[in-house]
Amino acid sequence: MVDLSTEYLGLKLESPVIASSSGMTNTVDKVKKLAQNGAGAVVLKSIFEEEIAYEYADFMESIRKSGAEQKYFDYEGTTSQVAYYDYVLREENLKKNIALVTDSKKAVSIPIIASINCFMQSVEWLSYAKHLQDAGADALELNMFFPPTDLTRSADDTVKMYFDMVEQVTASVGIPIALKISYYFTDLAAMIQKLSQTGIKGLVLFNRFFSPDFDIEKFEVKPSFVFSNPADLSISLRWVAVMAEKVSCDLAASTGVHDGEALIKQLLAGAAAVQVASTLYQNGLNQIQAMIDSLEEWMKRKRFETLSQFRGKLSQDKSTDPSIYERVQFMRYFGGKKNVKM
């Protein structure tokens, strides 16, 4: 009998497969189905500042078309229609997320992790974090990315924003905090290590972004590669393996984890757990159990009884050839090829 349980963010998970924040985690019924299919934990659909902005635009357009009476805030002699409706929508979204946390906690026994998408600095995130904690969330995941596209902001200023946000949120809530980050940093290893020392309990490597593509007939920008693919595993696999023994918090792997083999690889690299979304959209929720079954069969075949017996076995610090993780060129594989067709 093998034990597939793991500890992540100080929480006991019955399996190392976590349902990542997505459209599949935005209702209680979906959360229940994920739990029934073997998810060790669920990260609820994030609160997005951007979504609220889109809702505001749609809401205002509906009011304009209906001819309904518009409402205003009266503050120190000034009126603001924008502020009023923006406030209403934010409150409605927060109430929905609070209800989702509360009702999910009642419906399942696995850990429920609330999520906030932070792509800009805002004091509102502190308020949201507190409300989600009070609603009963077991932990909070901050999906944090400040695009390095503002040419008026230095690289040091951008990095400082991450630490400022983490400091504010960790000081405001008592539940465990995980930080989901990208690999777009000049000094990624140092950044990961320093973030792990801020008091957070986990780092998720890495988040996945909207990527633009062009429709050359309509001259429009359209989404590209919405789902991850198995080849995307290589980036997080390298960095989990490199950083596994160098951080002061748990590591979770995300992006490109599509099957049981990928799950095993990330555990061998040193991950405490993995997050999945794309493979569930493409293969159905029963893919979670398929991944768990593959892990269990492999452990029995290799005579492992617990995850701790092999977790990190292939991390850089435990490797007989640590330099292989530093290799960036393909010379060894392609340098001697003579029959390349030109």
C-alpha cells in the first residue's frame, strides 16, 4: 500500500494533484467534482481586476441602452457616476468570491485555496485577502505579475513591487500564502530564493499568460495557444529541480503537467505538488485520477511507499552531474550531426 499524501503550505493533501485556478473552479458543483475525481486541493477562480473593468463597461452600456436612471456618489460636493458603479461591481464580485469560498468549504473536505490575480499594486487586494480569509479559505494564492512594459519604471522598481505586495499581504492575513510567479526575471534564481524568505509558504512555478496572435485577414489580435502542452513542462521542471533545495518554502509546479509521467517528474525534481488545468479541459476531470493511478503504479514498481522517499531525488543538489541543469546549448546533441538536410 502506498501513501500518496503530501504537505503543501502546511496543509495535508491526500494527493499531490491540485486543480489550478480556472473556469473549472468557479462554482461549488465544479469544486465537488474535482474533489470526487481525486484533486488534493482546489485553487478557486481568481479575482481579476481586469474582469471587473470589463464588467463595468458592459454594465454601463446596458444602463445606457435601457435608459434606466443612473446613480452617483456624492462626496464632498462632487458627484461620480463612475465611482458608484465601479464600487457596486467590486462589492458584487467580492460577495460572489466569499460565497464560493464559504460554500466550497462546506461541500468538500479537501483544502480550498482562494486566489487573487495581482497585475497592479492596489490596496484593495489587502481588503480582498482579509475577506477571503474570514470566509474560511485554507490558504491564499497570489497570482502576481507586473508586466515589464512600462519604460518609465526601472527593473529594480518592478522587483520592489513584488516584495512590497507580499509584505503587505503577509502582514494582513494569517493563513498560508502562496505566490504564483513567472520566469520573466533578470536574476530568476535569486528572485525565487528571496521571495521564499519573505514569510510566504509556497511558490508556484510558473504562471501562464495570454499570448497574442494575429489574424492576417481581419487585421485583428486574437488569442494564441490558450492551453499549455506537454512540451511546456521543461521550463518549470528545470527550475523546480534547480531551486528545490535552495528555498525556504514549498514549491508547486505548474504549466505543462498533463499526465502521470509529468507528475512523477516534477516530484522527482522536488515539487511538493503540481497544479493542473489545461489537461483537464482537454481530457476531462478523470485525468486527475489517471495521473494518480500512474503515480501509484510507478511507486509500487519502484518500491516506494511514500512521496518523501523519492521527492527531489533528481534535483540539482542531489544530482551526480549538477552542471547538466546549467546547460543551455544543444551542442552535445546536434553538434556532431552530419546528415542534416539543407
